[in-house]
Amino acid sequence: MNRNIESVPATEALARARGNPYRRYPSPERGGERLYPLASPTVRPGFEIGPDDTIFAIGSCFARNVERALEKTGRRVISREFDLGPIGDSLGDAANFFNKYSIHSVLNELEWALERDTFPGAAILYEAGGGPFGDAQLGMARLDFSVEEILDFRHRYLDAMAQVVEADVIIVTLGYVETWYDRHLGLYLNVAPPTTAVKAEPERFEFRVLSHADVLDGLERLETLLARHRRKPLKMLLTVSPVPLLATFRDMDVLVANAYSKSVQRAAIEEFVTGRGGVDYFPSYEFVTLSNPTIAWSRGDYRHVSPDLVARIMADVLDRYVGGTVPGMTLEALLSSMRMLARLEDHAGLRALAARHRALTDGSIDALMLEATAARRMGDLEEAWDVLTRAVALAPGRADPLERLITLCRPLRRRDTALTLRDRHVREFPEREAFREKLGWL
């Protein structure tokens, strides 16, 4: 049986290669800016996201980053619209109970939400030694409430999940393939069961590592479920979370276990999307893992993706998918990229980026300030002066560009100009006396 995900005549393959500008892997001499320091893989959208389309995101913790980034762009993210009652309010975001780490966890919640009679009810609750209940579908949240209160909360939660049928665009982020299975319920869990439950019933639970076939089957079941309940055409973006495993339950190096976890999901998605209309893969995983680690990760832990890089990825999604526009640079993407280059102290790269997108840069006070800093760090004081002059003109109500322009007068030996600018500073920002007291050289 032919299991190839694609099979085309040799002549067609050669013709595609000739017409593909992104065929060759980047090198320092050719296309290096697509890889270093910020990887920018290119995709061809298979559908459009309308400017008023609503979005539902589900999946691992990276899906929460996606939601927040899209909300900042003004998009309506209906997976963030919910009323979970007192229990939901008490848990807050810290409990991570919206995170679904495997394809089966995604399926569980959506199937229970859309076909409520399949929901196991109180059977999914584990009692932690007479203390709070645990729901292994809801992350590490501890539920110190009565069963009745928890079930009311659980149905509110499923109501929020059911909004997937109303969304114009669905974004699914797969996390990992190390899973736990409840043999009594015949159910994959989202996280490990409580140790008290394992000790009480040691034969009940199994640790399972999903295969390519498992993940692909889960994706196909998800598509079937959505088709059964949605009236809108399916527009779905699939991604693989770049966030690595915190630890592994396999008897191997976590680096090797994580590589398998990500690659098998990536491979299954590739097979799933090939030939399917309305379903695309977006390379969030490649954006992060191929970029310079200094800008890819926040908190210095190699696990949490930099908010600037998330913003850059989401700006790229919108730029490529909204209205079928020609791929380019948005202001959000420009600013996030400039901030990342500033952290790398790649001042030349930052200035080159600003120059390539001059219209965007000159229309943003924040972009101009970043460009001016880069110019000064490189010793190009005249260019820094010109950029700051544009910044002052663009944002006359902000004190910081004027103050930096005054400060720059000293190395440029423009004392008379500094005095004139200081007088302007007194008139426009009288409350900023602390800054003027530092100008002892005037």
C-alpha cells in the first residue's frame, strides 16, 4: 500500500523546484536573514481569515499565548469569552485549566461539549486523600468544592468549549505525546493522575507514548466531530507548540524524548493537512526553535517563548491570512523584531530592518526610538540626531524623545541648540524638572 503523503511526476517536481524561491536552505551568503537571528519560514495560505472572523484557540499552553496576541490586534477570540462561575473565578489563569496538552485531551473536551451525553460527569474526579478533588482534564487545578459545585462549573466550562462551533477560525496547538490513560474509564487524561489515586488503584492507570498513527487518528476524529456539528466552513490552523517537555517519564534523555514528541506530531499534521481544503499548518514551532535562543525564550529557561516572538508570529499569521494580502511587515511585527534585535545588540541588523520598512518606522514613535538607540550605540551620532528629530516631530506630547535629543547635544557639541531645546522642555514639560537638574553641563 502506498503511504506517501505526496506523489507527483518527476517533471512536475522539477518545475516546482525551479519556481520555488524558498527551495534552498539559507546560508550566510544566501537568504541568511530568513534564518538568523529570527527565523521567518514562509507558508502559502490555503484560506483567508476575514477581518471580522471570530477565532477559537485550543491546545497546549502556547495556545494561550496565541489568544492573548490575537486579542491585542483587536480580533475577537471567543475561546476567551466565558462565564465559569465562582470556581472559575477562584482558579484564575494560574491553574492552567484551559491547557490541553495532547490531541486526545482536545478531543475529550470538544466531544463532551458538543455531545454532552458523552461527558462522564463525577467519574472524572479523583479524590486526593480526603482533600480537594482533582480533574486530570484540567491541568493541576485543585478543586476544593462539593461535587455538585464542581459539576456546575464543569458544564459551564463545556459551554465555553462548545463555542468552537460558532468560530470562523479554529487554531489547534498540539503539545506532546506523553500521555496517561485511565483504564477504568477508557479515557486519555490531560495530565498525570494524582499520586494518591495511583497508590489506591495501581492497575488503573497507564503511561502511554502516542505514535504517528495515534496522532493522525486523533486529528481525523477531530475533523469528523467538527463536521458533525458545525454549519460554517471549516477554517483551521494547526500548530505544534515550541514549548518543550519539562520532564519525561520515558527512560531516556528528555532532549531525545522531546525531539520525538514534537517531530511525530509535526509529521502527523503534515500528512493530515496534505490535500485537505480549509486546513493549514502554521510553522510556529519552526519560528521559535530555529531562531536565536537569546530572543526565542523569555525568563532565561529555554521553555517559555518570548512575548515579542509570539507577537511576531501572530502578526505573520494575520499578515498572510487576513484578506489574502501580500505578505509583508506589520507594525506589530516590526516592533517585536526590533526589540529582539536590540536584545541581541545587533544594532546594524536593527537599523537595516528599520531602513527596509521606512514608512512603518517613521510612523511609529517606538520604532524611531529603537532606531535612534541603535544608531547611537554604533557611534553614528548624526543619524541618531536625525531620527530623534523625527521622533520629536511625530510625538510632541512625549518627553523622552526631546530629552534624548537634548542629551545628544553634548557629544555633538551643540550647546546653543541644547539651551534652546531645554527652554522648550521647560515650556512643554514643566513637571520634568528632575531631568533638567541633570543637565549640569549646560
